[in-house]
Amino acid sequence: MKKILFYGNCQLGTLSKHIRNCSDEFQILNCKDYGLEQFWTDQGLFAIWSYDNRYNQKKFYKNVIKAVRDCDIFIFQHHKNELTNIEELTTEFLQSQLKPQSISICLPSLRYGGYISDRKDYKSSVTNKIISLYKNKKTLQEIVSFLKNENFEEARKEMLEEHKISINKMKEYDVICKEKYTNYLSFTNFFESNYKNKLLTYCYVHPSIHYYNELIRNLSKYGININVFFNKNSILPTCSYLCSYELKCFNEHFPNMECTKKHDNFFIEKKINEENIQKIIKEHENI
């Protein structure tokens, strides 16, 4: 049974859990067995930048090296060296500590902003729209009316601009990782080709099942064969709910995206009404 060590953020935690639940060909190394604090909610995931680990790196860096030397497959995300001042914790160094017969696979740390979301810096988000209207002395009834009759032209422009920014950042990340690591999986082309027809992320930092299934297909190149794919119940789409305003925006600008028509467990729809608008105003009126 081959041993896998995951070293990265919650995106790798999702993959780690799936492999543990769906395959008996691999053993996911448990962080606690090496005296390491797990990252996120997964015992098979470690990250030096987590709250528990960021300030204690000198105490445990040798434990990380031991785990790397024990594994047969090292799946990690490249991180910038400012996350550590200990050379032995850089991803480049750790990769060099693998057994000769082991393999390492670098995955991207995805950030995608091409879909309207409730990020604070997203001008077209429903929260920012409501707060802007409220500050311009609009009544609750006027805010409801505006949101129901919005043509989403501003949102369309912002989504397109955010898509371009995200793709450019992915390409920059690709250049760095392809230069540093022999086995690097890029998903930039996948995003460029599919973002209009498949919902590829639930929010800025949480990819959807479409990404993870493409990832599983790509991992087979390295002998990691997972025969069970993600389905709509595999991932709780944290932070993925859309209100009826945003869902309408999706339907208008991504008409071929099937999940927006059926909801299909991707979206939890929140109605735009005076009660919900009042809650948003109360939570954010000091912004």
C-alpha cells in the first residue's frame, strides 16, 4: 500500500479525504503520527502556515522531513519562502528529501474570481449593492425593486475582468512551478475552456467537483488511480450560496451552465426580500 503525504491548503484536504474514503490502495499519512498539527479539518493534511504551526516551525521541521522521507507520493502546493525562514521547510527542499523511488506532484493553489460572489472587494456582490443603495438613502422597497430589475451589466464587466485577472495569475503561477518542479499539474487551460459551461468554483478559494474530477483524471498519469469520482454530494459547498439576485445573474451570463438552471445542490438560494436585506444592512452598515 503506497503512502501519500499531503502538504498544502484545504483544497488538498478535500482530495485527501476523498482518496481515504474511496480507495484502499493508498494510505494517507496521519500528521499526528509525526507530532504535527493537522491543517483544516483533515488529519492527513499539513501546512506550515496554519495558525498552530506558523510560529513553531523550529520545533517541528525535522518531523516534516521524516514524514516526507516516509511517503511514496508527496502531493503538495508550492509556497513562497516568506512563509518560513527555515530552508528545510521550503517545498523545493522537501522534494529533495524523498526516497529515490518516490514521486512528488505539485498542484496549484487555486484562486478564481470569474463568478460573482460576496467577496468584500467584489463591487457587484449583492451585499455591496445593498449597502451602496442604503447609503444613497434608498428605502427597503426601492432596494428590492432595484435588485429584481437589475440588468447586471456592471456585474458582467466585473466578472469578465476578474476572470482575466485570475487566469493571468494562474499563468504566472504555472511558470514558477513548471520551472521548479518536474511533476506539476496546471489547470489553467481547463479553466479557460470550461468556466462558462461548468461551475468550476463555489467561491474564490473553493473549487467545485468539476475541478476535482479533472484532477483525479490527471493524477492517473502518475499511477494514482481513483475509480470513484466526486458527485454533487461529495463536497459541502461552503460559502457557495447565491441569493436569487446572483442566481439570476448567473442564468443571464452563463446560460449553458446547467447547474444554475437546476440548482443541483450547488446553490442554496436566499430570497431577496425586505427581511433579508435588513439583516445585511445591520451586519454591514458600518463598512
